[in-house]
Amino acid sequence: MSSLFNLLKTSEKSLRLGRLTLIKNQEQKVLDTPNLLAYTSRGCVPHLTPDNLSSIPLIGAINVTLEHFIDVQPPPSTQFPYGIHKFLNFEEYLVFIDVRDPGNLNLMSNNTDKHVSVYTAHGVRQVTSDSYIKYMNIYKPDIFVSLVDNIADEAPSLKRVKRSVDRTLRWLDDAIYHEGAQVFGVLTGHKNQEERIRSAQETAKRNVAGFVLNGKCLGSTSRECVDILKPSINHLPPNKPRLVYGLGTPEDILLGVSEGIDLFDTSYVLKMTNAGNAFVFSLDIKNDLDSFNRQQQIISLWDINYQNDARPLLAGCQCYSCKNHTRAYVHHLLNTHEMLATVLLMSHNLFHYTKFFKDIRESINQDMFSLKVEQFFRVYSDGEKEQKNLSSIILN
Amino acid sequence: MRSALTLKVIARCSTTKARVGILTLPHGPVDTPVFMPVGTQGTLKGLTTKQLEELGCQIMLNNTYHLGLKPGQELIEELGGSHKFQNWNRNLLTDSGGFQMVSLLKLARITEEGVEFQSPHDGSTMLLTPEHSMSLQNSIGADIIMQLDDVVSSLTTGPRVEEAMYRSIRWLDRCINAHKKPESQNLFAIIQGGLNMDLRTKCIEDEYKMILKYLLFKEMIKRDTPGYAIGGLSGGEEKDIFWRIVNFCTDKLPKNKPIYCMGVGYAEDLVVCSALGVDMYDCVFPTRTARFGNALTPKGSLNLKSTKFAQDFEPIEKGCNCLTCKTYTRAYIHMHATRETVGCHLITIHNVSYQLRLMNNIRKAIINDEFPSFVQKFFKELFGGKDKYPIWAVNALKSVNIELLS
């Protein structure tokens, strides 16, 4: 197995258009970036049976979280002889595995040199580097993320931060030592700039296939979070993909892309879906008049105003839900606590999110990204201050 | 009365009363005997209508009581009726709403006018009359609609049973008068199977006579509704009485009309009742049990929550060609059962597929005139040894010339 990341286009800012290619058994899987890794819960994309998932053609990669099914070790699925792709029916997709849940990172500090602690359905469990690698050898994902010593304290000592960087590097060495494995290394260093740089430089020296930046919990706003991650990003080689956790809203994605992030997780989509919301934002603002009226990014289908709204969730959307169902029906399904509500909302939201990423890639390709982003913030952002903050980052 | 259906019987079993028909309804053909899954609130428990079509489902149920509460009559009418509302272009059947009043609401009281109940919203007293039930069902727009009947618990005895039967006939007349769309919706009369438990002590012939008297069959048949339902039989009554009443009804009801046995859905019940000549069934069981992690197979039900499936890499049912069995192992579903909605969807897909396949196999066996041997095989596979066969089923099948124990 080998992986290849080609930068198709870069701009003088940090914008990147890339293509991740994985070759395994003469089969080639390609993921154009910026892009998303579909979030999973217990190895399924929440609410979507495989036929509904495949109605979202732009999904190319899936992020599987090991802590969801590691309450028993070794997990029973390691007895399955044909690998994780087949077990989870993700043979068409690039499968990433990370031990922790990017959408629900309950930080725990009780890691040791030997293991990390994870949250499972049946409580906290410990995973050692050896056993993790053993599972990965059996599961054979396309890419896996090496173990990381996360820090739970808000203000850790320098000693703790250094230890976190050292442990994480040691576990990374364990992981890439194994032949053929495509490993993403995790950048740590908490909020300490020097340590973040050391972590980035040391990780970049190793034979990793890409990098993971975990912004979740580090800053109180996305802007703060990105600022904390910036020293890491600035010390990464350009020719490898960067995955970030914790950036989910459309503004977050645009912000991340403008800082040179290639891959994002979709836990935000699940959160919005479970809350009964449908995405209606768009990077493609056609009518210039629109841009003077501030618009909604999401609509809540719980709103009683939709009870007799015979329009689709989003006019013109080509997803299964919009082609077949009305807002009134989805409102009814929520109102009666029927499971089809989240099926239809997830189908739409994930479809829409993949389309958003496609629009981002096209706008970079056509040198329109900055213009589109400016329009986007003009139309959607709440509050002038936030708008100013975000657009200043992007337009700088 | 006017009918918006045709029933063409295309095969009859030469041993039993089983028959295969094509029931043509306003939204297309239905192969009978048919099992109709229940989509109570205008949706079948997490499945898309596309998935239901792919499973080969030709007709499903909606419940009038639930749709009448949410979204409510006015909205469902404004939104173009239930087919359009849920984007289901095949057939629908709605019940009268009365059964839920009796089963869900403790404070239901029945008078000549209708069923009185307390609104679950504000506690005010509301009344469901035959006219109101028809009006609701006309707004929902299902292809088959049911009369409001006077439901009594199957454990009720004495004159109340007789009263209910007479009243059901009076209410049928009111329903016929109030029904606004006979050209597109087929009203079925309900034969109240409500059991007089005293009957158990008497011999079968006497029982028949009493039922005949109580049910006033001829009166019902005189109304000439497009189809007939046997109601009030799924309330936990003795199975040995249940089959006798079904058997009696299929003997007495007109042969050119569909016969619908309400609330029946266990596999062995479907096989036995089909042998007795029933054409249609509905039940929440396959979809409800799926939500508890139970998958139906010809060998019985599997509780996929059980850790014994954690390393079982077989499909739920070998040879089943549903999406679930083609795609996933029991071990995979075990990880999700009752924890992720996907686990529930996958088992629901399989269970609906199982029920529809069972009906398909029943139809095939009747068409090939192999139904008796099909029944033998079915019972052997489901129950294992003959000592485990339920006695009521043995008796029921004996009445139509199948000797299960020989």
C-alpha cells in the first residue's frame, strides 16, 4: 500500500488544492482536497443505511473511531478475517481509523507511557501502543492516526506538555515502524508555541502520510483555536495532507481552508442533524442582491412555521430528501419522534456539506475563493465584529 | 355499495381454503395473501419509501388516530393526503381510529353516538363518531378504509358483546352514508370477532350458531362493502378459539371479496390463516420487535443484542437477499442493535423482507399446488420437533385437511 499527496494548486496565501491517492492491491482510491472525512458512530455513518449513504456520491472517505467498539479487547471484529472495509461495508471508501472520537473528545489525562485512556460505551478503557498497532494490522484501514497523549488540564506545566509531545512521538515511531502502514501523526504541544513547533518539526521528520491537528478544546473560538494551531501548521512540509478536528461550521471550514487545512471531520453535521436542522447555506451566491440581505445558514425543522411548507428542505438541492420530501413532512417526523426525520436530515446535510466542499475546491481552482468567502461572510455572518475578525483572517 | 377494487383469484389450493389473488386498488396491484407493514404516523419506522418499494411492499398501513392528532386533519388535507404527504405512490390502508382509542386511552367511553375520549393534549372530552372517522379517513385518502366499530375487549362477556355487534352494524350504516369518496376509497366492514368466553364451554356447533346470531353476518353481507375484515381477534384470546372464528368467517363471507384479518402477523398465524382462506394481514410485530434487536428467520427470532453474536460473521439469514443480509454480518448488527438508529433500520429492513418473502412463498406454493407440503416444511423448520408444534395450529390445519402430525 502506498499513498501519494499531490498539490494541484497553491496560492500565495495558504490555499491548497490537493489530491490524495491511495494504492492498495492495484486499486486506486482518490480524494480531492479540501474535503471531509465522514464521521461515524460505532462504525456506521449515523442514521444512514448503506443505500442511503451511497446516495451521497461525493463522499470519498470515512473516519472510523476505535473507542466506539473497544469496550472488549481485542474487539470481536478483529476475528473477522477480511479487514475493516468489508466488515463495515466501506470497501468503496478511504477508511481512516483514529482511536479517539473527533466529535466527542472527552479529554483524559490519565495516560501513561504505556497506554492512552479512551471512553467506550461501557466506560473507560486503556489502549496500549502495541495492541493498537496489532488491531490496525488486522483491520488494514487505508490510513490510521497514531496514538496521542492529550492533555486535559487547561494550564498544564511545561513538563507535562513536553511529556505529551515526547510520548506522542514515541507512539508514532511504534506505528510507522510497521511496514506498509499509512500513518497520520498527531501534532501536540498544547498552547505552548515552542512545543507545538517541536512537535511539528519532529513529526515532519518521520515517514508519516499526513498530519492531524486537534483544535478541539484548545481555544474558545475557532479563531483562537486556529491561532493556537498556526505555529504547528507553519512548520509542516507542504507536500502532505493536514487533517483538523474541531472545525465544523461553514465559517470554520472556510477559515481552516484559508489556513492550509486539507481535511475536516463531520461531527458538526451529526450535531446539526440530531438537533433537527437542515443546511441551507451556500458558497455559491448567485444573485448579488442576495448578499445585502442577511440569510440563514440553517433552518430548524422543529419550527412550527414549516408545518404546512410544501417546499423541499432546500430548493434545487439534488439530494434524496429534497427530491422526494417536503419541509412539512420532516417537521411532522420530528414532531412525532419518528426515526425517518434524522435519516432525511442526515441525507440532506451530508449531501449538502460535500457539495460545499466541492464548491470550495472549484473556487480555489478558479481563483475565486477570497471573493466567495467575502460574499459568504457578508451574507451569513452574525455581528459585524465576528465578520470583521473572520474576514480579516481570510483576506490577509 | 360502490367499490374501487377488483379481486381476481388466480389460484386455489386443492387441499385447503388457501387462495392467491390479485387485488387491484387505486394505487396499483396487490398480490394476496398479503402482509401489510404498519407505518403508524405516515412513516414506516425509519425506512424510506424507496426502501419499501425495493422490498416489494405494495400496501402499508397508516393509523387514523395518530394522523388525526399529528399533523391533524386540516394539514393532511392541505398537503394533499397521506400518499403525497409521505411520498408513497403505492397503496395505503387506514383503520378507523377507534381501536387506538380503546387500547391507548384509558378514559374511552362508548355511547351510541361514538367513542368518547379525553384529548391527550388538553384533557377535554372529545368524541369520535362514525361520521368523524369517515371524514378523517377521507382526508387521509387511503385506498382501503375501515368502518368505526364498537370494540370490546376479547375478555368481555355477556350482553355487552351482543350490544357491540348490533351497534357495529348501525355504525357501518352511518359510515356508508358519511363516506364521501367511494370511487377512490374502499370501505371495509368489520366483523367483530369479539369472543364470548362463555362459548368455550359449549361445543363448536353451538358456538357457530351463537356467533352467527351475534354477528348478524347476513346483515353485514347485505351491505355489500368492497371487502371484509375480521376484527377484535388480536387481544390475547385463546388461539384455539381464534382460528375457529377465522375459519367460520372465511366460510360465511362472500368468496369474491378480500378478507382481512386485523392485527395478525406472527409467521405461523399467517400460514395457518392463509390455509383458512384469509387474504390480508397487518401487524406491528415485525417492525416493533426489530427495534428491540430481534431479527426474524425461518428458524425463529434472533436477539442480536446477545453477546453470542459478537463474533458471528454470518448474515442474519443465509440466502436472504435483503440489503441487510447482503451487506452485513450478525456481528456488525450486534454492535448497533438498539444503540444506533442504523442497527434498527437494518433489522427492520430484514424483518419486513422476511414477512414479505414468507407471503411470496405462500403464494408460490399455492400456485404450484404444493401448499400442504410447504406448510409441513414451514412448521418443521420453525419449531423443530413435532412435539413443539402449537396444538391450535395442528387443529386449525386439520380442519382444512393438513395433518401436521402424521
